[in-house]
Amino acid sequence: MRRQTAYSYPGAELKKHWDALHAGDREPYPTAARITKLAKGEATLERSVARHGGAASVAAALEEAWRAFHAGDFLRAMETGREQEALGVAVANKAAAIHTLYLEKNDRKRLEILRAAVKYGESAVELLPDYANAHYTLALALGRYSQKISILEALAAGYGGKIRTHLERTLALEPKHAEAHVALGLYHAELVSTLGSLAARMTYGASERAALEHFKRAIALAPGSAIAHVEYARGLLLLDADAHREQVEELCSLAASCKPLDMVEQLDIDRAKHHCTRV
């Protein structure tokens, strides 16, 4: 069933609002030229495009997947994105991450969705090594999965290094990717919180200073982003809740005052209003 929402962006409205909707992840609009460029020289991708009716058809399908995503129909966005194989990884895996964070209540189902997203993302980055959001959404899926199984278990499985590698690759390809800065800020903050400052620095090169630098950069790049403010607040709570309580309250207030452009931002703002000060 599709979610009933005001954030439908029919027809040309999606492209009109695209830059604002994607200020945080810098995802290019899905055009036939973009699809052709991504697939060029990679036989597996070129065959995939041909199977799906050509670059224009793939682009149109991805437009629909992103419409579903922005409207809050994350399961449909996942399904429609994955139908386009590796070329749909950004929308499908971002939808998986948001759905499991906000809407899916069943723990077993959350893990199933995230495991599938990780596997899908790993296959996609092999075919699309220069696609920033293939790396970012793989890191996002790995991060969400790690949070569900526990940070220590994730570290033991080697996920920490993978998350950092893909986030750093994202920023190497797209330095203004605010959401990747947010994710790296949380990476550093969670390691410091879980392991302590010394062990986090010696073992993983993680530090409070690096966390704060990434959060501040994210806010500078996307000052109207509710999630950047919410996750900055969460990072501060992880680092030292007592020392940062006043700043956390300020960040939550700023997040709650943001104007939502889609259902994702509405969910982020609702989180800021009701749960932002909780780790």
C-alpha cells in the first residue's frame, strides 16, 4: 500500500525541487545521459540497461523510485530501485536505511532488509566504483545493521573499517556530501563512546575532534538539514551528554524548526521534536 502524503512531486515537479531535496547527498538527477555515462564500458551494466529497455527507461524507473522515496513509500522505492539492478542502488539502499530506522517495527525483518541492502550494495560498488552514493548507501546500510546487532559485534566482524572506507571514498568523489560527513561524525562518536578515547584512537584512529569536525562541516554544507542537526546532537550525547546538554537542546530546536521538503525530512523533524535528546 502506498503512503498517503503531500510529498508526491509529480511530473516535472521532481526535477524542479531536486537540488533542494538532494542538498545532503548530492545525488545527480536520473537522466538517460547520466545512466549511459554510468554504464559505459561496463558490460554487466550495459546489459542491464538493455534488458530494461534502454537508458531512458532506466532513468524513468529511477525517477519513480525517487518519487516513492520522497513520498515516504520506502518499500516501493526499494523494490523499484532494485529492479534496475546496480543502477538503482542509491535509492533502494537509502530507502532501506530510512524504512528500518523509522517504520519497520519487527526486529527480524529489519535485519533481513539491512542484510539484503549490504549484499546489494557490495555488488553495486564493484560495478560502480566511482559512484559516490553507491559507496555512501552501502556505508549507510552497514552502519544501520551495525547499530541493530551492537557496535562491538559489528567491530568484531570488521564492519567498522568497511564503513569508514566507503564513507571516505564517498567524500573523495563528492567532497560536499553533507550526509557522508554526518555519518563519519557518528562513526567517530560511536567508537569513542563504545571503546573510550584512547582505544578508539589507537585501534581505529577515531577521535572526538574528528567527530566534531565532520558534524560542523555537515551543518555548513546543509544548514537546513534536520537530520544533520539531529545526528550532531546524538553525537554530542554519545561523546559527553552532561558537557553538551545545552548545545544538544539548541540543535534539537533548530532541527525541529526546519521546513520539510519530503517525508524523510518530516520523519527527521518528528524525531527532533520527540526523541532528539535520547541516545
